[in-house]
Amino acid sequence: MTLPDLVGAARRLLKTGGRFVTIYAAERITDLLFQMRSALIEPKCLRNIHSSRQSKARLILVEGVKNGGPGVTVSPPLVIYNESGSYSEELQALFSP
């Protein structure tokens, strides 16, 4: 499945105001944002995902809203591992029931 296929399918399945959330390669973010806006899915929130505090973001979490108005926020980064190599507190909280 190509990126245009994925975003096009999301457009067909979402109602107005419906949310599309994906994690995508950070180096290809412009491709994703272009496809989303072309499909009338307005990007609303971006969040970089880092393996550690010292590493570059390799992934980015993107949330968009079908037929949403303009305006996007950039949230603080999500760090997967802390200095000891275990999961960060935030990630552990996501896994907890």
C-alpha cells in the first residue's frame, strides 16, 4: 500500500471531524503532510519520537482531522528509553492498565 492509498482510504472512511493518527518516518514527514492536506485531512498535532534524549527523532506521530481548520501544535518529544536503558516513565505509563 502506498502513502497516497493509505491517506485516501482514511479520507473515504472518516466522517467530517474524524481523526487520522499515524506514526511515520521523520525524514519523510513532508510527504505525509502533503498527502494529508491534499486529502483534506488537516494536520493538528505533531510529536517527535526519540529512542533516547540524545538521539535524533526517527519517527513522528501525526494526528489530523478531516476537514479541520488550519493550525497545528508541536507536542514535546516522546522518549522511549531513559539513560539506564529501561523504558521512560511516560512509556511505562502508556503500557500500564
